[in-house]
Amino acid sequence: MDFCREREVKRTKKPRKCFGCREKLPIESNCFYVTGVYEGNFRSHYLCKKCKSYLENNPEFAREGYQQGDIRDALLEDEEWRKERERFF
Ligand SMILES: [Zn+2]
């Protein structure tokens, strides 16, 4: 993202969908609304708390830009990696 701004939404007035993991955000969800410019295009989307904290822990992920569902994939990869590690160590 070339430019990014976000604000916390305490309770959504409408059901939304998380851009990062494609999970449904039911009405009155606590989530984040992100607006930004990515490759010259204005974008805005909602993120659930799980995806938001992933981006906070992985700032390079946010910097490189991500597509819909990418955070879910990344979270699953992390999960698998952790399982692998537990098996070997
Ligand atoms: Zn999410």
C-alpha cells in the first residue's frame, strides 16, 4: 500500500466481510475500516481483529500489499509452520 489509513469500527451497522480472511462480520462487529491507495487505485475494506493483529505483527505484509483472502492463507501457513515445528522440536 502506498498510503493507508484505518479506523476502528466499534459496531458495524451492516454485516460486512473481512477482506483479509473473507470471514463474515455480522452486524455490530468490532472491526477495522481501512482505506488506502494501492498501485494507484483507491481501495477501502474491512478487516477483522484477527487480520488486523496479523498485519500489526507483520508490517512488511501490509507494505507489500495483499489481496482478498491473503491474510487467511498467511495465517494458515503460520499455523502449519507452528505444527511442523512442534513435531520436530
Ligand atoms: Zn479477517
